[in-house]
Amino acid sequence: MSLKGKHIGVAFTGSFCTYEKAFKELEKLVEEGAIVQTIFSDAAGTLDSRFGKAQDFIQKAHEMTGKKPMMTIPEAEPIGPGSLLDILVLFPCTGNTIAKLANGITDTPALMAAKAHLRNNKPLLISISTNDALGINMKNIGLLLNAKNVYFIPFGQDNPKTKPNSMIAHTELLIPALSAALEGRQYQPIIG
């Protein structure tokens, strides 16, 4: 499926260790001709880490997409009533965001974007990145796996020896997983 002209939201949450890969995939979306709107959670938009400064990531997203990132809940809320996106990707999606999404909590711009987008019965794609996927957050992932219009980028354990509960999405599968979700399908295999 061609992504040219598709309106794609990319919501960043605080899994900073995955940003390098995420921005490579963001660049590919832009190269495919997608119209990309980024959204930053409160953590993603304000916290500096050993992986980079928040302001640098915001500026990079703006430069890559040509659009000012959405940084507040009021900026993200119109995604729903305006039906602004064809698909939204939580990219990366932390365990905290997964838990809140599964339990209907909307307290960050990324979660507001997800809630607003889902009201239009359009696909939401999740790129998990969490140290507790096979622990306490598994129940939330299970809820979302069965939720209408929610899809996942395939994921697997990233370090089973030292972090046995940790799972991360195969971000290089963003485009095929996104294309499948736009067609109402879950890209398979989901775990690998």
C-alpha cells in the first residue's frame, strides 16, 4: 500500500533508548510521501536523558516533517473531532502509556491523541518498549491485543538474560505493520 498522502500521526512517549531507531523510521515515512504529524507526551517533550535532549528531538521532528509537533492535550484533542489522521502510531509506547491506554486514562498529549483518534474507528498502531511486558503489564497488552482498531508492530524480548520481562517492537517493521493496520489487519507474526 502506498503511504503517499496518508495523514499519519506519530506520538512519542518516554522510551528514549529507542529514539534513534524511531527517527530513522520517521524519516522513511516522510520519504514515502506521508503527511506526518508528531505528538510528544509530557515526558518525551520535557525530559533530557543520556540519549539526547528533549528540545533537540522536538526540533528534529519539526524539521523532518515540516509540521510543529503537538505538545499539549488541547493541541492533540482536535485529532478526533477533525478526523485529522488516517492512522496514529504510539512510537515508542512505554509500559506506562500502555497501562493508561488499556485503562482509559488520558493525561498526556500522546494519550489524548490516541483517545481522540480511536473515536473515529481508525487504526492505532502500538510500538511497545517496556521492561515489564512479560510482568505486570502483560495484562494491559492482552487487553489492547483484543481492542477494536488497535494493532501492534511485531515485538519480542530484547534481552532475555538480564531483562527477562522486557519486550521491544521491531521498529524496522513500522511500514509493513502500518500498511496492514490501514487495511484492518494485524501484521504477522506479532511476536518473534
